[in-house]
Amino acid sequence: MDSVNLKKTRFMVFTALMAALSFAATYIHIQFSLGGASSSMVHLGSAVCFIAALLLGDLAGGLAGGIGMTLYDLLNGYMMTAPWTLVIKFLTGFVVGKIAWSRGRRGNDQKTNFIACLAGGAVSLVGYAICDFVNSLIKFYTGSAHTGNAITLALVKVGTGIVGSLATTLIAIIIAVPFNDSIKKALSKSKLLQD
């Protein structure tokens, strides 16, 4: 196999592996509720998305997060958020990878990696705040939500989601940034990350 095909194959295999790990890691979560019926969760799926982006770059990070966490949504009853998750988590991983790999850094600069993960977390937070607001209004106006003020219910859902998003991003940064170097070294030693 020539080096171009080997590189493409390696990229596809690693991206698929990271998407599967992101899917599985999302099952490791804590569900919580603020304001009655409004719930959110803190999970480890974003940590895998960040690691994929730091190890492999923007496209791999975006695909790993987008595909992995969307599959989780589809298989666990979160149909209304699945399309949002695909876009939001793709953009999250893409932003992390784009910043971490900028100017030839290739995910090797810890300070840049930290900034990249903060930026990716901000994308996720804003994306899900919009998602929660829109989906809450849809539920209210289609009659599938509680009675009461639609805007108040939507804002409670957004607030709950922000807490979950902040906690998920914090955990992802604590895991991804420090462990990126060791994972990269282990994969390089085994010649799995060679160009």
C-alpha cells in the first residue's frame, strides 16, 4: 500500500475508532435536573472529541464528536437533539482541532491546546443553548411540554443545559489536555501516528 493510501486508511480507522469511543464515553454520564422537569447531563463524550481533535486535527475531531454523540442521541431517545448534536459536536471538534493544529503546532502546544478546548467548549455551550431554547419552544407550542410561560420554561432549560455544558467542558479539558501528550507518545512509539 502506498503512503497516501496508508495515510487515508489510518485517518479513517482512527476517526471511526474515536467516534466509537465518543459514543461509548457518552454513556458515562450523570443526569441532573434544575427547575423541575428540565434536565441535562454531564458526560465524557466531549473528552474523546477533544482528544481526537488534538491527536488528529479538525476534521477527525469534528467527525468523531459529531458521529459518536449523535449515535448516542439516536439510540437513547434524544431524537429532537440528534440533528443539533451532529452539527454542534462536529463544529466543537473542528474548532478544537483547527486551533490546536494551527501554525504547524499539530496539537503539541499545551497552552494552545487549552485555548482550543475552551473555544470548542464555547461552541458547544452556545450551540446547545440555542438548541435547548428552540426545542423547548417547539415542545411548548406543540403541546408536548408543561403548561405555563413558554419563554420561562425555555430559559430554565437553557440554564440547566449551560450548567451541564460547562461541567462537561471542564471535565473534557481536565482529561484531554494533560493526557494528549502521553497518548500521542504511546501511539508514536507503536508507529501508529506516523505520517
